[in-house]
Amino acid sequence: MTSPSTTTAPPAAPAGSAAPLALSTPAHDAGLLLLRLVLGLTMAAHGTQKLFGWFGGGGISGTGQFFTASGYPAGDAMAVLAGLTETLGGLGLAAGLLTPLAGAAVVGTMVNAIAVHGAGAFFAPQGVEYEVLLTAGAAALALTGPGRYAVDRFLPVLRGHRLAHGALAVALGAVIAGALLLVRN
């Protein structure tokens, strides 16, 4: 017969509430790592297209012409800003470094991409499905945190990710995106 002091069952949840879930499991952390790597490196590659013309991109000059044609002032400066935001935000997500801010950077950039691309359709080739997916993925990572396999685990402030950090960062990204859209003709 087992005594109550040797049982290993978790304590019962209060009546009317769900049982507590583990905050992090190896499968959860591996899934977040995969999402961070794919989304982050995709965004970083997009940024290097703008900055250096890699992967068939326009570089600063070609991207700057696109920004000017899209109604933004100082097209070359906007190309540098977008390129740095995508590259650094993407690398931050991939590494799990300052994840809320990295996610916010990607969210802000993608909100502008959605606005420029327009809402003519949701699905490709004229749709915004790709941009919406990247935006949602970046926001989700900012809100959930990077998981255990991340540089943030070594930063005291971000070690214990808080929803408030992610929510404030996503709001900041949206506000900055809105401000950039306001200067657009």
C-alpha cells in the first residue's frame, strides 16, 4: 500500500480550472527553434537582398527606387532601414536573441510590406498570404518567447519570458510601422 507522502501524481487543480501544463517541454522548445530558424533566416535573407543585392535582390539602389515608387520619402534611406530591420530582426529571431524586439522588428517591416503590396487578394500571386504568415509567425514568437534553445536564456531580463515583454514589443513594432506609413505619399 502506498502512503500519501510517496505518491508522484501532480496536485489536483482547483475545481472549475484546467490542469496546469508544463511551461516548456523538449518538443515545444524544438518546435520554437525550428520556427525561429526558418522565419528568422528567411527574413535575414530578404534583408540582405535589400542591403547587398544578394539572392537576386536589388541592393540599396534598386530597393531604394522601389521605395520611392511606392511613395516613401528618401528611398535609399528606407532601403537601408528596411534591410537592416529585416536582417537584424531575422538574425535575432534565428538566434533567439532579444526575441520580443526581433519579432517586433519583423512585424513592423511586414505591416509595411502588406500595406505596399495592397489587399487586392489574399492568395498568391497578387495576394498577401506570405506577408501575413511572416507577420503572424514573428508576432507569435514575440509573444511566446524563443524557448529554451535560445540566447535569451542567458539574459537575466529575458530568461523568464513574460507575455508583457512580447505584447509591448509587438505594439511598438505596430506603432513604428504606422508612423512610417504616415510619411508615405
